[in-house]
Amino acid sequence: MTRRRPPARRRGRRSSKRQQEAEARLLVWLTVAAVVVGLVVMAVAWLAAHRWVAVVAVVLAVPAGAALLRRRQERARREEAELRGLRYALTQLDALHHQEFEQAIRELMRRDGCSDAARVGGRGDLGADVKATDPFGRRWVIQCKHRRDGERGSAVGSPDLQVLNGTARPVHQADIAVIVTNGRVTSPAQDFARQQRLHLVDRRLLAMWAAGSQPLWDLLGALPPPRRPSTLS
């Protein structure tokens, strides 16, 4: 009969091997740390002996940093000017992919002064495609319904509004819940929106808003009062 090797001995060998591997890894890390510390010490000592290098670096860094800051400020001003001039025609909006449509709605909210406007649409968005805070401190939650055929496409119905109504306030803490579409809205959906204090932006209202004449809150009625003072008040 073949005699089996005692299990305890095999476990002891495996444990010893793991310990050796751990010690080897520790040695590598200690070596790397010692090299890094040595390089830092050498660099500090060299700079201490050549202080003029640090002075020159500071002298060069200050104007370079100022120039970088100016370029960023100029770019921000250009982007702000472009945003203020943002306009969309309905034909442009009709031609967009539904994700691009959501992005366009985000940009329109930013144009109106919602600097934190963000597109959050996607799988598991729980009825919110765009979120934003207006200059009056009110939280907007917007669901976008893009129709490739525009007014000839399927109308937005009550089930779409029920999803928004079920999540906008309890889940997303919305002050103002809106559905935006480049198409039509059914009469039952309009009735449901009035009952539940939801706001509808249909094709006609979208055209007015996208043209840039007024911010969205000036086009909608029965909005909650501002949460904080604003220069736009």
C-alpha cells in the first residue's frame, strides 16, 4: 500500500511558500521606498546648494501661470458668449438623435442661466433626462421625449407623465417637473399634467424657447416661488 503524505506537512510547505513570497514583496517595496526617499533627499540637497534655480523657476512660473489663467478666462468668456447666442430651429431638433436632443435641452437650460444643468438620461434614469437649478434656486427635473417625425410622430401620453410624476419629486427632489417634446401631447395627458402640477413643453412652446426669446420659466405658468433672491428677479 502506498503511504500518503501527511496533510499537515503539505499545509506547512504552502504556508512557508506564501510567507516567502510576502517577504519578497515587502523587500521590493522597501527597496523602492528607499530609492524614492534617496532621490528626494538628493534633489532637496541639490536645490539647497543651487538656490538660484528655485528663484528662476518661481520667476518663470508666475507669468506662465498668469498667462494660463488669462487664457482660461478668455475661453470661458467666449463659451459664455456662444452659449448666450444659442438658438435651435425645430428642423434642427427634429434631426437629432434622442440623446442629442437631451443634450440640446441641457444646453438651453445652461443658456438660460442654469450653470449646473446636467444630462442624466440613460438606462435607470428614473424619469429624469436633464436636471438643473435655475437662478432662483428651484430644482428642475426634465424628461425628454424626442420624436423623429416631429408633429407626425406618436403623441406623448398619460403613461409618460405618470413615470415623471412618480419620481420627479420623491426621488429627484424636483420643485418643477417638466416633459419636453418636439411632438404632440394628448388631451388626457394635458389634463393629467394640470392635476399633478406637471409642466408640458410641446412643439409650439419648444419652438419659442429654442428661438431664444425668453427663458423657459418665463414661458411656463404656475411655477413655485423663488427659493432665493436673484439678479433676474
